[in-house]
Amino acid sequence: METEFSYQSLNSVQGRCLATQIPPEIFINICQDLPPTDLLSLARVCKKFYSYLCSTNSTTTQEIWKNSRLTFLPFVQMPPPEGMMELQYVKLVTERGCQFCKKPRIRKVYWAFLVRCCRKCLEDRTIRLDQIRHHLQSPNLIPDDFLSGLTFTTGFYKSGWDRSPKHRPANLYWIQNVNDTYAEYIKLDVNGRREWIKRKREEGKIKMEEVVKREIEHENEYWTKTMENSKKRDDRASMIDYLIRKEKNEYGFPRFKMSIVEQCSTYNKAMMSTSTSPFTERAWIGFRNKLIPEYTQLFSSLRMQRQETERHLSPDVAIQTRQMDIVKTIFELLRPEGEQRQFSNTVTNTTVNQQQQQQQQQNTSSDSDNNEPSENGNQIKNNNNFVFENFLIKYLPWCPTFRNPPFVNKDPRILWDDDFLMSVLIPQLREEALYLKNYPAPIDTVCGAFLHGGLNNKRVFGCKLCINNNNNNNTQDIPQLYSFFEVRLHLTKDEHKVRMINDDSMIEVYPSLSKSADNTSYSGQLFPRNKPEVFFAAGFNCNLICNLLN
Ligand SMILES: [Zn+2]
Ligand SMILES: [Zn+2]
Ligand SMILES: [Zn+2]
């Protein structure tokens, strides 16, 4: 009973077939607006559609294909070659794969022979002009001008007898054409041959001009497609990057560290993919599921390696390394938003909408915060909590917790857990940075002079160690004055060789000197703004980065 029911329902579906219900005029109207690829699919739907679209003697069919081609194939505007139907013409240029061996993805059309084929199949079916001459000369001494009516292409290939390693360019003729025209020629008498060749020369000239025109039209399409595709691949790669960077963990920090992601084969394969289709939500889910286990494994093995190496650091270098961990984590947080790229419309609509919504959210949050309207560009928002704002970075090196961080077992050589860094340490640092911003330190402290007094490049800093020495020696010279950078250089070099600078016990500030009449002469050397890692490697106290971060 069930089978009977299914049979009947199937039958009734067939009874309502579109092709039998739609009058031909309306079907033709529908076809007017369809690109060739859709017409080809439609022809495969059923016999009725096939008969409409693949008829060889209907002018309407020819018109449908011609309109579609002229509308949707801007690089196939020339009429079809003589003797070729519109349908065959459209198939030749839009379908892919070698017409002989079915090798996929071949798109090269040889207009001289009206075939789309791979190199191997071309070589199998063509013959070089010098090979033809070689064959002709030995028995009959026939000149090669019987070829005048044929079209040819210029190719590079090595034949069996040619042992030269060079692939010399040569005119290639379609073997079948050569045989046919030779048979035609050989039947004629001497006078007939002369007339025949004269006619063939004219024909051949016109045909070759047409071939060249078609090749140019098609080459243009090829290069445009190639450029479009490389643009699409770029967009796809940017989209993958964007989605990876966008993903946040529970603390509002990036879920993935790009330096580790870049070592994952899942990521590298996706980046090198030749696919030009947009990266969809579904593709992202699959990609993410593969990336996470690889990332997690790599993350923990890199961390173990690092811990092993850093076990042997001296304490002062270890402290600086931990401070750099804080800086890097905060930078990682700020970086992705700063690198947002423009996407072309190949990006899926849903993702674009999400992006726009996010931007709208950011805009509204900026509007509601009137305190720092100009500095809000890079702030990171997570459940209404800011994780660390760009404008707070300059306060970071002066935060008590940054200068004297809580180490695991009081040992700076032990790495912090990422969870601790993100959920405890950085929120604490943010509180301290906000405090420094809202409650400026007095100008006669190093921090106050540097951060709030605008004196960082003024020579208002003195070395307390030298001053104490001089007092002991009872000399009453005016103390040597430095810029902030210079005084720290002084402390790490020369007679002091300090490894860890403690600003307030080692540096004296003379804020009043900056107001003296001869102001400009007190301008000292600023921090070099490039190569912070050079300072770091030289064993400088990490507090030095305070200016580099500005
Ligand atoms: Zn049908
Ligand atoms: Zn082939
Ligand atoms: Zn000194």
C-alpha cells in the first residue's frame, strides 16, 4: 500500500512538470535573463527543456544563447566561428577540462583548432611545420604551400627525433587538417593546384586574422579572471585571519595567539589554498574544530620549552621577561582591532552584518564615554568591561604591580598561567593605570615629572648616587643634570652599573629648573623609539620601555 502511494505521488509530480505547463514563449522569456551556466543546468533538468535549449535548427534557441552570451560573457563578444552553433561556442569557453582526455580544470582554448585541451593532447594531435617539410621532401619534393588555407598555433614542444633540450617555438598544425587538405590538393592537376593555392592563401589569411582576434579577446578574459581569483583568494585568507583574531576567550582576550596559529598546519594549509569561494560560517566551524586541538598541543609544548629555557635566567632578566609577557599580552589584545581590513563583497553577508553591528556597538560606546573621546579608538569591550585601553598603556610601566609583580613562589623564572595573567594581573594593572591617570603623582617625583609634568626630555633629573658620593667627599658642585633617558643610561653604565633601577631612591628631580629662562638648553636626549628589544637584551630595567610605549 505504501509503495502504491509513493508511486502515485511521484506520478503526480511528473504530471505537474514545469516544462509541460509553461508555454514556450514564457520559457523563452525566463531564459532571457539567465547566464549561460544556468541555461546549461536547465537543459539538464528534463527532455523538454533540453529540446528547447539544444535544438540545432531553431533560430529561437540560437537567440537565447546569443543574448545570454552577449549579456554575461563580456570577453566572448565575437560571433561564433563559422559553422559553430551558439551552444557549442558557449560550451567551448565556459566549460572546463580537456575535451579529449577529460583532464579537469583545463581552460585553454586553441582558437586555431576550436578545441579546449591540455598540452599533452595538443602535442598528440598536432605536427610542427618543420616536421611536415621533413616528411614531404624525401619522397615527393612537394612544397609546403598547400598548407596556406590552414590555421595554426605557435607552440613549444620537443618531438621524438628532436634531441635538443630546448623547446623551440614552431607553428603547429592540426594533423587531421593537414591530412585532409593534402588529400584535396593531391587530387588536383598542376593548373588546378595553382588556382586552389591562390584561393587558400586568401582564406587562410582571413581565418588567421580571426584566430588572432579571438585569442586576444580570450586572453583578456584569462588575465582578468586570474586577477579576480587572486583577489578572491586574498579576501578568503583575510577572512580566515579576521575570524581567528576576532575570537575572544572568557576574559575578553584573543582566544588564539597569532604567533602560534601561524605554526599550525591547519592554518597554513588554509592560507595556501587555491580556493576562490568565500569562507562561509560553515567552513569556519570546520576549520576551527581542526585548529583548536593542534593549537592547544602546540601551545602547551611551546610553553614547556620556554619554561625549561627560562629556568636558567638571572633574576633581573627574568623579571624583565615577565614584564614583557604582560606587555605582549596587552599588545596582543590591542592588535587585532587595529588591523581590521576592508572586505570586498565576496564576504558572506552574515559576517558583514556582524561586523557592522560590532562597529555600531563600538560607536555607541565611544559616544557614551565623554572623558577620553579622542583616545577610544582601540578599546576592547567585553560584557561592558574594558580589558585594557590603548590610552592607558603609557601608565603601565609606572604601575606598582608592573614594577613589583606577584611571582609564582616568589620566583620570577616561573611563567604565569595565562588565566592568572588575564583574569587577575591585567585587570589589577588597569585599575592602577586608571588611578595614575586620574590622580597624577606630584611633579617632584620621577613618575610625576615624567608622566604628568612633560619633563621627560628636559634635563631636570640628577643621579642620587653621585650626589650622595659628592656629599661624602664634601664637594659642593652643582649636580650634573640629565634627561630621564640620560640619567638611566648613566645609572646602568660607568661607575654605578645598576642592574635594577629604583627610580625614586636613585633619581632626583629638579622640576623648577625646567622653568628657567634658558629653557631650550635643558632639552636632553629622548629615548630612541626604534628597537626596544636592543635595550631589553642589553639588560636594561624594563621600566625603560615606558617611553617606547608612548
Ligand atoms: Zn519535465
Ligand atoms: Zn588532454
Ligand atoms: Zn651617578
